[in-house]
Amino acid sequence: MDVDSTTQKPKSKTKVHRVKSCPLPFDLILQIACSKDSLDSEFTEAKKFVELLRRKGKEFQLDAISASGMTALTQCVLDGNLKSVKALVELGANVNKKDGLGSTPLHHAASEGYINIVKFLLRCNADVRALNREQQMPIDVADGDDVRKLLSRVTLFYSPISKKLTRQASLPVSIWL
């Protein structure tokens, strides 16, 4: 028996608790599937993968938070993989799902300065006024002048009642996105 030399008491055995993660790493699998599709906007490989899981009766949740505190969509945003982001949204991922840190995919895209992902998420009705745990909106964490300018315009004309962008007829669409 092991004895603690400082107290002369038997050492207690510490148990290791495993954290249950997502059943499958969707972010990695979808990035591989999307890279095989090259210019295919239909994401056939990603769709085939999801259909295969459904046929096999495998349980999965696109918006599950993994042990790392991320959703698959959040991880794809952080990786800067627009194709995977598009595939996940097309497959039903929630663009406003907060991760373990309380941030939305738009927070992460803005903080990384990924203007194309920011534009895409905005087109998918991402909440531009969502608050993270530090009570910051995506514009507050934005990196890069182009991202800050876009988010400032969109935040100004965002209607919290309808949670959609309100476009005025006098403003050209190019101003928005």
C-alpha cells in the first residue's frame, strides 16, 4: 500500500472522470468532406455522410458542444473554413448557438477578422447584437477595419424586435454586404 510520506496516511486513489464529448467530430469530418467537393456548392460528400449516419440509426446533434466547449460550427469558423461553415448551416446548424464560452459563431468570425464568414453568417440571420459572457456584441470583439465597418453598419440597422436586418429603400444593397 502506498503511504503519503508527509502525513503517514495511506494515499487515496484519485478517480479520473472522463468528459463525454460529441459522438463524432463533425467539424473535422465535414471539413474533409467539403474539401473533396472543391467547387460543388451542393456539398454532396457532407450530405452523403449525414445520410449515412441517419440510415445507420446513429444519433448525432449538429449543435452539440464538445468537451473543448465548441460546437462544430464554432470550430469551423475558428478554422476559417467557409465551405464547412456553409455545409453545416445548410445541414441545419444553428448560427446563433452559443458555445461553452457564451459566444456565437459571429463573435468568433468577427474576432478572427474573417470577413467572408461574417458576411455569410449575417446573410443567415446571425444575431448581430448577441451578447457573450462579457456582455460584448460581435462588433466589440471585431478584428480588422473591414469587419468593424460592416458590423457597425449592420448593427445600426438591426431591428431587435424582428431580429432581422431592416433595409431602407434609399440604401444600395452593396452597403450592407
